[in-house]
Amino acid sequence: MAYLTDRKRADGLGSSKTGTEHFWHMKVSSVALAVLIPLFVFTFGRILGAPYPEVLAYFARPFPAIITGLTLVVGLVHFKNGAQVMIEDYAQGSTRKALIIGVTCLSYACMATGLFALIRLAL
Amino acid sequence: MADVNRGNRPLSPHLQIYRPQLTSITSILTRITGNGLIVAVLLIVWWLLAAATGPDYFAVADGVLRSWFGKLVMLGAIWALWYHTLAGLRHLWFDSGRGLDIPTAEKLGWGIIGGSILLTLLTIILF
């Protein structure tokens, strides 16, 4: 401890300089979701509870398929960035890194699975 | 200079010291609803995957989503979704530098609470 220089002690404790970009990405996705979420609630709410053949026919139509796909992709990017902020607020060190990696993997896995399902339903 | 008073500084009072206020409650609810919505996303993605897999698997996933428990989760998700959407719109308004005085911020707070309940009821009635 006594051999640490002031410079070394302060290293890595400052701003990472990517905060503005992160904030901007949250803002862009939130504006997109302000439009997408009402559309998604109306398209998904209409089909949840319908019999299987109707569900198949519904997602073969362009509008429900595109709205669902867009909402999944934009929503999960928004989730990834938002959850990262929460993790950075409450967790430190290796836990923080592991959680951010975990949330990132979960977001992209959900995106890929949802898109695969939608493509299979639509085609 | 390097070792002056390390780790022995006065701390500012933290969350549990302050009396809960509408602005702080609506703020933390935004975080809880936003992150909690991943549960709904997982359910919906699972439901979509089941629909893409075949009628038997779809019956399982559809059965879970339409059970009383699934309905309870979906009801919570609808409210969380509307709450987070309205809170997000409020954030965009705050970010423009407007609505930051206490009376307006509190009015907006009640607005997103009431609005989210109203939109949830509307969604249930419509579907």
C-alpha cells in the first residue's frame, strides 16, 4: 500500500467516457419503443389465446411478424443497456463483469430465439 | 497526500435514511418494472418458439400462459409495460429540461401511476 503512487491509486476510477453514448442509445431505443410498445400490445393481445392454426396464419402476415420482431430486437437492446446500468449501480468488480456478460448473453439469446421462431412461423 | 484519511470519510445519508417520496418511489419502480419485464419476454419468446415447433409443444406453452398463474404474470407484465412506457416518456420530458420543479414532477408521478392502471384496465377490457 505504501508503495502505491497517487497516479496508480486514481487509475481506472474516473469516467469511462462512454456514458454519453450509452445514454444516447437508451434514448434512441426508448423513442422507438414508445411507438412499438402500443403496436405490440395490440398485435400480441389479439392473438394470445387463439387456436394453433390461427396463430400460424397470424404470424405469416407481414404486420404482426414485423412488429413482433422489431419489438423483440429493440426491446432487448434497450433491456441489455438498461440492465447494465442497474448492475453497475449495485455490483462491483468481477461480479459486475460476470453479470453484465450474463445479461448481454441472455438478451442476444432471446433475440435470436424469438427471431428464429418468427421466421419459421412466417415462412 | 496519498494516504490522507483513506476510507474514513464522512458518508452521505443513504436511501434508508430518507422518507420515501413519490418521486423516489416512481423512479425505483421504473427500474424494477423495466428489468422485471425480462420474465414476460422469456415467456413470450418461449411461446413463439413453441408455436414454431409444432401443435403439441404449442399446447404446453399456450396452456402455461393461459393458466391462472400465467394470466397473473401477464397481468403484472401488462401493468409493468405500461408503467415503464409512461415513465420512459416522462424521462424523455425530463431530459429536455422541463417538468423538473417539484409540483410538476409530483403531478407527472401521479400521472404515470394513474395512467398505467388505466391503460392496464383498458388492455384487459380490449383483449
